[in-house]
Amino acid sequence: MRRDAPPRRTLLLRLLALSALVSLCSIAATAWLTARTTTGAIRQEQHQVLADQVRIYHELLGYAATHPDWTGAEPTVRRLAADTGQRILLATPRFEPVVDSAAATPAAAPSATAPDSAAGRTNLPRTPTTTVDPLSVDLAMLPDAPADRIDARALGPFRMTAAERAAMEEAARDRADCLRSALGVEATVTDDAAGHPVVNVPGGQAASGVRCASPQVLDAPTGTESAALADLTGLVNACLERQRIRPVQLSLSLQWTPSRDREQDQVVSACLANSRRQQLVRYVAPPVLLFVGAPSGTAEPAPVLSAPHRGRVVEVAALVLAVTVAITTAVGLRLSRPLNALTRAARRMADGDLSARVTATGRDEIAGLAAAFNAMAERREQLEELRRAMVGDIAHELRTPLSNIRGWLEAVEDGVVTADGALTSSLLEEALLLQHLIDDLRDLAAADAGELALHREPVDAEDLLAQAATAHGALAQASGVTLVVDTDTATAGCELSADPVRLRQMVGNLVANAVRHTPAGGTVTLRTRPEAHALLIEVADTGNGIAPADLPLVFERFWRAEKSRNRQSGGSGLGLAIVRKLAELHGGAVHAASTPGTGSVFTVCLPRTAAAPPEALGSGRSGGNRGIT
């Protein structure tokens, strides 16, 4: 017997590989989703921070455009800091603090170079966010700023007096009232970028009508504006004179009559911008550096994953992977252990140990497989015992008649007995027994090999029973048994599509078996019963019956309830096995029922039509109507 080879743990390895793959995919998907979510949140926060910075810059730029210094800017800075949740610090170009929203007193100047500066200690950036200068607007913060980068709110000497503004507002209201009452136009009064009251109508269309004509005070510049415009025009022309370009006349909207020389117009634009800055510098606040950052004591969110965070992600991923592998290993071992036991038991059985069994516990699929394996092993052990018994039975059945034949022939040869008619008849009987046994074995072997052919034709059920009773009448009479055919009117004229020779062989075997096991004075009854699509042929006897434990074995080869081999009660043990095979070849079945001490009933169920399983391959018809003993 060969030794069991150690089983390869391919199932466990596959489970481990699958769990590792699933874990890695889960970790990767979770990391990707977390990164996407975090990146989106960071971007949204960055957009919000940028929007807050633009708002802070715009309002502080407006303050600088309308005030000559930053003395009163602290309330505005604190309000913006409270609204945006940011810390705001204004400092001079030399990093001297001007206004700090987080300090009640002036803070230390944030150094641009020292690592431990106030900017570093108070969560402010080391470099300024931008420079607040109304005469040089940061286009990155306000892309819609004028081309000369001068804030439109920086009016300087063009700012009207209170009386002039009151007169213009009154004129604007009068014209709006006139448009609403006379023409039904929903006119409103607003201020433009320069602070002039203007009348707006729906759709931007100008309303016509003499009664509602625009007052002169709305169209003509005020005295303050005229003086400032004259001063600005003088500055521009002085600049143009230095460039040897003829002077221009500016309108209140700071436009002039362009020339045909494009380069000359560009020079005029440059002189105008420089002249405006020269004129406004006294009226606007000086440039300051703007620092915007997180409030003191709070951490600013990092836009990228830091090294400690990356290490933590790796640690968590490794922990998840380890837990998954551990659980999978435990489950895999629990699954592979019974499978390995099944493998070892199967190998033992292949080596000839038919007692190999496995312990079946639980109610899962593996437990069901173990139970099926045990049932298969039990059945194989029973079949092996039957096979061994069958070999012994065959040897015994062949040895007995051969020994008798050899003994009588040796006696004749030695002159002990005379070869008369009685001896010849005895030797012929022994030869017929051998012939019957060999024919039965041949039929079973042909049926097992699928080579037993059937030749179907219509067979009358009543004629079949009558022929069986006639064929075995002498045997029954010699045994003192009454043979009865019970005809049923329901089966009159009922035909079967079957092989008549094999059908007579089946019924004859059943009748011979019943007569052999029925004591003298008993009765053997043959009858038929119809069903929906089948016909039942029953052979009942009044013998001793069969024990319930022996019923499953009655159709096994060479099995007999009585183990004696005398010619009175013991047969070869092949008759019922042949009956089962022939019934299955016809697409039917046979079963036995018995009550010990009362008798037994053998029932053959055959289909009425030819819709039976495929007939066995091969040709030729073997055997006749034989009662197997």
C-alpha cells in the first residue's frame, strides 16, 4: 500500500490570494474615494478662501481709494475678519504693522525672512497675499479693473461737494418722477462708478419727451469737476509737450479726440495714467501689504497629504490586509481540513482499505459531501462482500455439477458402474444445470455491458401469464404447490410493447422462485393490474416470507435468504438479479414486499408503450423460457 502524499493546499492559497486581492481593491477604492473627497473639499475650501481674499481686497481697496490714510480702517478690517473667519494684517512695505484684526494693540511686524517671525507664529503667510494700492490694482485679484489699473472709486479732486451732489440728486429724482408720471416708465436713480447720480430705465433705453428732458445739471460737469479736469488736462499736456506731441482736450469721461497715429494715442494714454496717479496720490491711502491667513491658534488645512498622514494610511491598509488574511486563513483551514480528510479517505479506499470513513459534522455542503462519501464507502464495502460471496458461489455452483459429472464418468471408465440410461439422464441433468448457470451469467454480463438486445413486439398480458403457468405447472405439482392465474377483466386485451422471450424469462424466474420457497399445500398466484400508463405483473406466494432486513438484498446476485445449497430449496441466486436487469431494460422496475410467515409479492411494473430507455446495443437473442433455480 502506498503512503498518502501530503495534500497541496491550493484551496487555502486561492482563498488567501482572493482575499488579498479583494482587500487591496477595497483599500485602493477607499483611498481613491477618500482622496477624491478630500481633494474636492480642499478645493472647495480653497475657492472659498480665494473668494474671501478677493472680497477683503476689494473692500480695502475701496477704503484706500476714498481715504487719504489708514487711520480709521480698523473697524473695516475687523468686520471683514469676522465675516470671513480669516485673520487680516495690513503692514507697510517695510513690514511695519498698520492694522491687525487679531490684536487689540499693534502687533509685532511680520518678518519676511525670520523663521520664527510673527507671521510664522500667528499662522500668517510669509509673503503678503497682495498689495492694496488704489493707483495700481492687482489684476490677478480683480481682472475687471480698468486698463490703467486705477480704481474707479479713487475720485480725488473730482469728488463733488455736498451741495453739488444734492443738486444733482434732486435733478435726477425730478427726471425719474417725470418719466414715471408722464410716460409710465419705471425709472430709478443710482450712482455710477464715479459717484454721479444717474437715471436708469428698464431695458437701458433712453426715454424721450420734451417734458422729461435731461436737466443741464445732470449732463454738465460741476464746478469742482471742471477745475479738476482742467488741472488734469494741464498735467497731461505738459507730459505730451515733453514728448513733443500736440496737446489734447479731455472730456469729463477722460476721453479725447484720437489721432490717426496709433503710437501717439498710446503715448497720450500713458501720460493720462501717470497724470491721474500724480493728481490722486494726495487723496488716496498709501500702499500697504495685505496678509490674510487662518486665525491665531488654528491650523490651516494642508492642500496635500503630509508624510505622517501617508504613513498612517499605509499602517491602516496593512492592518486591514492582515486582518483579512487572518480571517481568510481561519476560514480556509476550516474548509480545507474536511476536504483533506476526504482526500485521505478516498486514497485509502483506492489502496484497498474499504473501511475508510470520514466524520460528518454540521449541515453545510462539505458535511453533505462527507455523508455521501460515507454512504458510497458503505455501499462499496457491501458490494465487495457480495462480489467475494458471488465468486465463492460461482465456484461452488460450478464445482458441484462438474464434480458429479467427473465422478460418474471416472466410475464408468473404471468399470465400477454401467453407462445405462439412468446414469446418462443424471449426467444430462447436471450438464443442464451448468448450462443454465452459464447462460444466466452470460445474460447478466451482457446486460451489464449494454449488449443485451431487445426485440419488441406486442405481447398479450393474459397469454403471458397462461404460458408461464403452463411452463411451470409440472414443477408446482411436483412440489405440492397450487399455481393460480388471477385474470382481471380490466386487463383483457391489454398488450405490452416488449421482447416476448425476455418477458417470459422474467415471469418464469419469479414463478420458479415462488414455487421453490412455498411449502407443500401453499399457493402461487399470478395476476396483472393496470395503471395509467403501465401494467403491473404480480407473483404472490404463501411461503415463509422475507425478513425486512433482507428485502433490499433479494435482487443482488447469488444472495439467498437460506444459505443452504441443496437442490430442494437453494438456487443459484441469479434469477431475481436477471429479473431486475430485464425490467430496467424494458424501462420498468421490480420490487418486493413480504410479511414473514405469510408470504411475499414480487411486482414488475412495465410501461404499456415502447417509450422505454434505449435498448441495449448488439444483436441476437439468447436464452429461452427458463426457471432459474
